[in-house]
Amino acid sequence: MELTRNGRKRVVITGLGVVSPLGNKDEFWDAIAAGKSGIRRLQNIETEHLNVKIGGEIRDFDSSETIPPKQARRMGRATQFAIVAAVMAVKDAGLTVENISDIGRRVATLIGTTLGSYEVGESGIKAWRDSGYKRANPMSIVNALPNMPGHYVSKMLNALGPLVTPSVACATGIQVVGEACDLIQLGKCDLAVAGAVDAVMFDYILAGFSATRALTRDYNDAPEQASRPFDANRSGFVLGEGGAVFIVESLERAIERGAKIYAEVLGYGASSDAYHVAAPDPDGGGAKRAMQWALDDAKTAPSEVEYINAHGSSTQANDAIETAAVKHVFDEDAYHIPVSSTKSMIGHAMAGCGSLEISACLMSLERELLHPTVNYETPDPACDLDYVPNEARPVPGIRTIMSNSFGLGGQNASIILRKI
């Protein structure tokens, strides 16, 4: 097997750890393949004062098997998500913490997040003010920093290589994997622990997004029907939480250790709309560039892509703009490529969404099955592609997949994965 492609080291994903509203890797896949939603009435926070009372919430999360409870109390929820997912990814890759530590100087850690452990800082500020401004807890400031999920993962694994904290909103989950590939191909590491997490299910966040009319307010009594990507009656996204972590390594190293390989990362593209802080470029310029640059980076023709995991957020603007961008990049091929949205079942986990969607893509390649876009009932003339509506679809022999993530601030990223 050739170890280089287009003059670069070939890079593969060999491990996967998932923390999601639907459970771990296998539970997550089984649920989305069955069209089961993890969007429910919120239980972890009070919602009486909110007009949005639903979300893709992770209930009964317990990190005690991975993190000593005394340590966990100092950490935010996002940090705990990252550590639990990283440990699962290491195990899934057929490695141990000791294996990672043994080559620690050649291991990079890339854990992205949007807000990090926001609630730790908020709690520390409140405690300080309530004490009459006398007793500040310095660790609350430290543990609230966005790089803390990455720090704790790196510390746990004794990963001594580059430590990177991408924070590009909803595009983070894809960009971390792309940047991990860059580090390996540049010779700066041999293996990377890469992923993205978010835990932003707080009343202030829900209220803020609701005030912008970005969140749907229409399905508090029917939460499983709330996220409706590409459907004509979509009325906004649903907030989610969680994320995933991957083991990314050179193909050469993976073969040497006899690793199971989920997929090769053929290429990725990232772009900026340079347009608006929240609204996407109505022409979809950034989305078009990210997809086209991913194809160029992968040296892959549009006709080779057999499935697109869409950003598919369930907002009126995003879904129509993404559809138009796909048609622009893929031309007539667009009408023959199945497209589906994982967010229809888990909501929008901010930085974590791209990593969860890559997870879905990896499982699609392994199981040769595409998960559906649920709640697709009423076609929208502006969204006229094949969205794999409501039922999973077998795809024997599928090899090449694209995944898209487009985020706040006009951040866009696309990645192309291929089964070896």
C-alpha cells in the first residue's frame, strides 16, 4: 500500500470516542441509524423563565469511571466531555494511555471548543461577588479557559507535542482534524488526539439565541419534531451539547501497529465569509470555497463524492444557502448525491457538531449505511436535493464522503474522508 499520496504522508483515523445526547459511539450510531432523536425537554436546567425549553441534552452524564470525582469538581462539563471521549478514542484505537505516553513527545493534542467551561468562570464570579468581593477563587478563572479541555487531555495522556485549541464556532470539529493532518504531514508529530466539545446548555445561552430568532420556539411540546433540516416548515435550530475525539495518525504508523482504520482523511478546506457576525453570506461564497478547496486538497473530482453530511442546521437561511452552494460546487452531480443532517436528531452542539458529524460519517463508511434526515415532511423549492428523508439507506461499497460545517462569524470547513 502506498504510504504517500500527492507527495504527502497519508493520514488516517484509527480511534473514535463519542459523548452525545444519544450515548457513546455505538449507542449514537444505532440511534441515528434508526432515526431516533435525542432532543428532549430539558432536565438539567430550569426552563420556567425561558421560551425555549428543549435541546439535545446529555442526561445522567457520569465521568467518575474516567476522572476521580475530586478532580472532576474542578473541571467544567466540556472538559469532562473531552477527557471521557479521549479515553474512549484511545481504547477504540487499540492503544493505552501508556502507549501514548511512551511516544508523548510525538503526540499532538488538538481539542477545540467554543466557550470552554463557561460555567466555571460564571460560578467563580458569582461566588466572589456574593462574598463581598473578598474571596476570589483563582482556579475558577483558570479552569474556565477554552484551552483547559485540551490541557487536561494532554496531561492525562502525557502527550508532550503541540497543544492546540481551535475555536472557530461550528466549524471547529472539522478544522481540528484538518489541522491534525497538517501537523502529521509537516512532520511535527506522528499521532494526534483531535476533537471538539461544547457544553453550552445554559439559560443565558438559550435566551440569547432565542432573542436572535435563531432557535426554534415552536416545539416545546414535541421536542423530537423540532429540528427539521431542509423541511419547508423549519423554524430554527435546536441547541445541543457533546462532541467527539479521534485518534489521527499516519497510515504508515497505523499499518505498522496493525490498527483498524476507519478512513483516510483525503483533504479539507476552510474559509471565511468575511460577511457578518451571525448571518451566512447569502451567496454562500464561503461554503462554496470550503467545499471546493476540500476537493482540491484531496485531488478528488466532485463525481467521486458519494454522500454529503450537511451542516443542515434547520434554519431558513442556512439550509437554502448550503443547498445552493452544493449545487454550485457539484453542478448536476448534486442531484445524485445523498445529503443528510445529523443535527435533525441531536441538535446543534456548537464546536462539537462537526466532530459528531465526522463520527457519523466514519460509522457510515464502516456500516455502509446512511442515517436519515428526520422530520422531513414538506419539500421546500429552495432545498431540492436528496436528503435521505426519515429512513436510513443502505449504500453497499460506499467509499468517499464529504462533511460540512458552517459557523458563526462566517467560519466554514469541509472535509473529505475515504474508506481504504
